[in-house]
Amino acid sequence: MQFNKPRSCSGVGINSDPINVADLILNARGRSVNDQDVCFKSGQLSLAGVIRRPAGLKSSERRPAFIVLHGFGSTMESDNARVPCSRLSALGYVTMRFDMRGCGRSEGEKGRVICLEQVADTCAAVSFMASQANVDPQRIAVLGSSFGAAVAVYSAGVDDRIAAVISSGGWGNGETKFRGQHSTPDAWAKFVAMLEAGRAHKQRTGDSLMVPRYDIVPIPEHMRTHVAPGSIQMFPAETAQSMYDFKAEAVIGKIAPRPVLLLHSAKDSVTPTQQSIDLFNHAGQPCDLHLFSETDHFMFADTNLRVWTVIDDWLAKYFPVSA
């Protein structure tokens, strides 16, 4: 069993003081002087994160906050975590991105990505953010892409402290998602056999059967450049089983009247578009659904202005910086 020790945990914890800097300055690593490495607990594990406070934030102010969730086996250094934090901070929100357990610099068994454990990590992140001096604890939202989007929706469905949700390329039913991703009879039979082999191997040996990431979630070759460096490539078969069993659509209706924004590519080569449509059909109101042509699964690029215009307009209506 391999554990990762987060380098950010030394001297920085739940009671760390806020950093206030007048100007937002980026260094060569793409970090802002407003970025603060933090560490917080989820159960017995220490998780590494980065809080960014917006420029000009006064010590006496409390702002709404976003917790940004990375994708499947990825890290908080991925563009789908970094870019939203940057854009939301520029709008005046406090943001935090963090590595889920077993990912990046956080503690936990390497590659053990279990949906409900990531929900627990997200709820722990909400508790941590609510303790920050510059955060309004009644106005903490979550944003996620792909796997992180499914976790974001589910977390809000079971934790009413989450004030709003933005989901991009997410999914609500693991079984139907996988049927869409492993769409031929042969591919589906191979996937089901992998799940069965994983259960049998665990029962026989007590150890996990490790499987490649693209055997779990197929991604076309031309899209694999979007997978962040350092992303996990091998997972225990229990990861696939947890995703198969995960049903965010079962809890999304509990989020209302808190607002939800669902975004998806009209033709998504990774997660079937129908997943967000089905989430919308299970949701209460207010819930907006937007499908975008001429873009694919990874939609949070800074240059994807149509997507960010929709987000900006939605934020102004449902989750503005000034209440």
C-alpha cells in the first residue's frame, strides 16, 4: 500500500491565517502570490490544497467561495482545476482546489479512487473552507469537471451546506454511463468481465486487481493530451465498481432550491451527453442545462469564452459575489 505525504502540510492547517495581497501576480509556475498551500483532514487522512483569495480582499470581508474538484485520478494542478480557480478568483470569489485522497500530494492509497470516499473528502473541504476567516460559511459552492462533476452533484445532494453547484461533463448513473462508454457488445462484455475478475481476485487473494485507466474510462487518442501530467494510470478494480454503483441522479433532486448549473458538450467523446440531460430530468429547480457544440469533454479552457460567458451570467443571477 503506497501513501503520499502532502508537502503542504507542514505548518499550515485549519487555523491558518489568511493571506491578503493587493495585486494578483502570477509567477512562472502559474501560481498567484494570493495562493496559499493548505492541509486539512478528511477522516484520518491529510489532504493537500491551495486556497486563492481574490485581489483587494480586506481582512474584515467575508466572500462566497468555490471548492473546485479535479477529474478522474487527476490532481489539483490540472487545467480543469487551475483555470476555474483563476477565473472565479478574478470575479471576487475565494477558491480552493485540492487533491483527493490517493491523488497528487494528498495522503491515501495511491490510485484508490472510490466515489463515496471522494464525497467525504469534498464534505471535509466544505468544513475546512467554512473555518476560513474570509469565507462566508453560508455561501460555499462546488464546481467539478467529469468525475469531479459527479462528485460535486452528489456531495451537494447529501450536504446541505453546499450553496450551489456547477457540473461540467458530469454523470448521474454509473451503469448507464459505462454502457455508453463501452458501447459495443464486445466492449461491454470485456468491461463486465473486468468487474467480475476484480471481485474474484479480491476474494481469492485479499489484494486488489489493478487495471489501466483507459480500460475503465475510454478516452480517444486525440483527447488524451488533456489528461493532466501526474494523473494515475492504474487503479484497483474496486474503483470501477464504485463508479458503476454511483448514482448522483438519485440525490440531485435534494439540492433544490439551491441552484445547479449543468454543462455538457453536445457531442462528448468521453462522457455521454445524455448523462447531464438525465441529471436535469431528476433535478429540482432552479437547474439550468447548457449543451455546447464545437467543443468536447474538457470544456474549462480559458479560451472557451462561450462556456465562461454562460457561467458568468449564471453566477450573476444565482450566486453573485455580493449577496
